[in-house]
Amino acid sequence: MRLFAAVLPPAPAADELAYALDQRVRGLPGADGLRWTGREGWHFTLAFMGEVDDRLLPELTERLGRAAHRTDAFSLRLHGGGRFGGRALWAGAAGGIAELRRLSERAYAAANRTGVPMEEHRAYHPHLTVARSRTETDLRPYVTALDGFDGTPWEVGELALVQSRLPVDGVPGEQPRYETLARFPTARPTTRPAAEPVADGR
């Protein structure tokens, strides 16, 4: 099965992004020529694993659970946008980027130690793909339109293991399909209790 680890934005954050795209981006010239991703598939990939042998799944889930539990919950929000060349338009993130990178590194290590053949781990760049183009396209106007977008923060409290099924060749408008197989809670940040009043001894 084709798997990846991800952070999934909650419904309110997805609503904000969908509204921003409708208001700012999807009405721009040429936007109807892009393939817009379905919001049910929006995610921040942490570690892409590709095809994973079913026999590795029990150990993989155990290791991913430990990786999530070693990471404190943190704040994240959707913010701005960017592009990969002229083929992919994405929304970015702000807030706990260092924590998101750490979670990505731990998810990668969990898969690698399980025996999943992983590509070389590169510096993590958080992105949520919102549109793709079959041909090289000038996506700069779309990126500019997303410059002022800044979503409401949410708490990242879990890591998700997701299965992806590639679209059927030759079917117009077909999109990849995603199924969340497991969710692993992050740790709760440790908060210090309020200091106890000190008796004056009198």
C-alpha cells in the first residue's frame, strides 16, 4: 500500500483556506485550467513512504505512535502560498514550524527504522498542495493573491498515517483518494503548576 505520514488541517482551517481560494485565486485568468485538489485530501506531508509491505504495518504504526508521543502538541496556522516551478501551487504554514520539522524528522526515522525504503531526507518545507498544472504555467499571480492570507491557529495534536490511491488513468477529473489508517496523539506540553505560597513561619 502507498503510505505517507501527515498533519491534517481541521475543518475550520480548511474552511478558511477554501474561502480564501474562492475569493482571491480561483477567479484569476487561467485558473480554470488548473487541477484543483479536493479539500478532503488537504494535508501537510511529513514523510512520504511510497509502497509499503503490509507485513511492516504493525511495526510502522508502533514506531509512528512513539514518534508522535515524543513530540509536544504545538500551534500551526495556514499562511500565504508558494509554488514548485510552474506545476504546483500550495498554501504555506506559520507558527510551530520548528516543531513541525521535528515531527517530520521523527516520522521519517520511524519509517526508516521499520525497514521502509526511504529517499534521502531533505530539509523539510511545509506545503499543502491546492492546485496542479499538467503543463508549465506561470503561477506567480496565484502566489501573489495568497500573500495576505493568514488563517486561525490550531493545535496540532496528532500525526496521521494516510494511504493514497492514485487516480485512474484516462478518467477526466479523477483525483487521488486518501484514507486515514491511524492517528497518533502527540504529547501534551508540560505546564508548571502555580507556585505555592510560602509560609512566613510566624
